[in-house]
Amino acid sequence: MITRFLVLDVGTTGLRAAVVDERLDVVAYAYRANPPDTPFDGLVEFDATRLAELALDACHDVLSEFDETVSAVGITNQRASTVVWDRATGVPVAPGLGWQDLRTITECLVAKAEHDWTIAPNQSITKIASILAGVDNATDRDLCFGTIDSWLAWTLSGGAVHVSDATNMSTTTTGLRVADGSDWDHQRLDAFGIGEAMLPTVVDSAGIVADAVRLPGSPPIAALVGDQQASLIGQGCVEVGAAKLTLGTGGMFDLVTGAESPTEVRRNPAGTYALPTWQLAGVRTWGAEGIMLSAGTNVEWLRDDLGLIETSDQSHQIANGCADTGGVVYVPALLGLGTPRWDYGARGALLGLTRGTERSHVVRAVLEGVAHRSADIIDAARTDTGVRIEALRLDGGMSENPTVVQSLADATGLPVEVSPTPEATTRGAAFLAGLALGRFTSIGDAAQLWRPASVVQPDPTIDRTARRSRWADAVDRAGGWHPELSALDF
């Protein structure tokens, strides 16, 4: 019998249902756009019922191409986005709050001042409290909280299960659990008025939790995993020191560090976070994560706002019009700086302009700036973990840009292995579903399935030290542009 997996891969602005074979190759998919609503600046909402409808529609669409049903279903998703629904009716009690929603900044600052808790507005805990505050008689109702994986597992199973996996329910993502992920943080739950009864059961990342009765053949739901952890697994990063970078709208770097769990709920000294990479048989493996707040957004800025390029793909062609940036340096801080500096008041900076600066210099500087920001994050991960990184695996939309890939190799000094598909998340969720069914024997099998589309080496003629020094100076100049925002610390 042919084994195929159905993966629901839910991002910030859309979702796709993909059929994946045992080699982790996508053989068919259906995409549905689903951008969030932004009724006011800083507010990011979504219609959870509409999301569920689109997910079901996409699944039925892609499954209609096959005569046989799939063997199992995997779900991977943007983390921290929050849904609260009524257990009896299955109807959300309010719009879902996207991970980018900033309405709870004040609550995060109060938590820091009163309890010395470091909670960021992107985490779920303050989002839950915000939703509950707007619901009549919330304490008297039987309500469920879930991240996107929980909501879709509930939807596909017809309300049979209320679950989430350890990667989606990590303290880093939700702010709800103790540092080592072994239990809920009851002190925080009490402070925010969140009853434990509304929280999902935390399960392994691979394991059958229920049948997807709303899909043809009722295949088992066999994998739940956060998007960045799925990307790690999809790129075969399952051993200590294995690392990947996802460059999409933003950038996310993840590194496998091993079995040692964190003892405190805090950001690491160099700016990365500890988080579980997966949980199997109740055992969590850990990693470190660093964040770039804007990556592909900078190319969109070149295209949509400055008009220097007509399409995102054209950025590579234009950048190739010059051998280097002509001394121009661009700091991609349109939304501030994430790891390692965490300066929300930093802003994008374009430095070193002269009368001889041409369009190609600016475009190349933007692409190289994203590469240098990536190198900053990798340096921070090395400092925080002491783990040696031998190579970097790359996925996301920007992985298809050759200038970005070469610039990344040059800035980091590492060989860059490019994913055969930009959506390595789908591969990772499919692998976990196969692991749950016994199609794979261990997490280590993911490494054996890794087949990079290309491997790009650093240019040996580049003076990396000089370039990184100039870059560091540029970042210093971009920092603290809005001191009141730079003072924020989550």
C-alpha cells in the first residue's frame, strides 16, 4: 500500500493542505489565502471559524486528486496565535488573536513590574486574558483555549480532542508553562485569571490523538508541531549542533542543543530563547531560537514602496548588476531589532551613500543586510549554548534567491545547504506523522532523508572580519532611534 500523509501547514497570511509521500516529497497541494485583520495599528485578529472552513476546504480539494485516502494527518502552524471557544458549541467566543497582536503590551509591562516576569505580547497568556476580559460570564462558561494546532485538531476530529503538543505549548510560545515544560505555571495562571480546565492536554509531537472524522476515510491525526520545529525536522536537523534558518517575511533561526532543559523562564544572555524542538514518548529535546523581525519585508519595501524592483525575484538580477555594494550598508530594522539586541526602537538604516550609489548597490545592500542579521543571530546562539555549528540549512521564500544564499554563506562563514522546498515545515510534519505510524523507526531517520537542492560555500576571497566590523558599526547607528521603544524589555 502506498503511504501518503496529509499536512495542514498554517501560516500567518494563508494555509496549505499538502499530500506528502514517504520520501517527504510534496506530490500535491492546495493553498488558501487568509490574511489577518488589522482593525487598528498593533491589533492583529483572525476569524477562527473561517480558518477552520478554509482548512477543511483545502484538505478536501487536495484529497480529491487521489483515489486512496491518506495514511495520517500532520498539523504544523504559526505559534502563539490564540483561539478561545465554547466547549459545548465549538464556536469561538471572540476573534482569534494573531501572534503579532500587540494590544497587551501594558499587561506585559505590569507583569514585569509586579512579578518580575518576562512576558512578551506575542505570547498566548496575555492574549487569553484579553479575550476572557471581553466575554460575558467567562468564569461560568466551559471554555477551551488553543493555539492553531489545538483548534484544527478539534475541528478535524469533530470536537473529540482538545490537545496541543509540547512545541506549541512551550513557555517561550505561550508563557503558560514552567521552564522545563513539565507542568503549567499555576502562579501565572492564577495571576491572569486562567483556569487550568480550559487548557489543552499536552501530547507528544508524534502520536495518534484522534481520527479526522471530517476528512474522507477518517485518517488518524498523528502529528502536531510548531512551524519552526517542523522546519528543523523537515531539514534533517535532529542532532545536537544541527541548525536551520527560515527566511520568510521575518527570519527564524533554530539550533538543536540536546536533552538539557532550561531552569529559568528567561531570555538567554546573548538574546536567544530555549525551547523544545520536539517531544517523543514524553521526553523533550531542546534547542535555541533567534528571531529577525523583518527579512523578506525588506524586499517588499524595495518593491512596493521604493519601486526599485518590479518583483521580489528581480532583486537577485538587479543585485548582480554590481560586484559589491560600493560601501553601502543596510540594516534591516524596519520593525526594530530582534536577537541579539532586542531593540524595538531601532529603525532601518541605509548608510554609506554617495553620488555614485546606484540602484544595484542599494538592492544588494538590502539582501546582504538580511544575511548579516542572520549571522548576528547565529553568533548569539553560539555564545548562549556553546554548541558548535558546522553548517546552516536554509528554507523559506528567500532561500530561492541566489544572492541571499551566497551572502549568507559569506557573512556566517558556513556552508549553506538549501532546502529542496521552501516549505520545509510541511516535510517535518509529514515525517512526524510517519514516525507515529511506524513508517520511520526514530527521529534520526529524518537526517537520512535530507537531500539539499544545493550547497553554497563561503567565498574564500572575502574579508569577513572587515565586513562584519563595518556591519557592527552600522547596527550601532541604527539602534535607539526611538528611545521610549528601545527601553521596552519583554
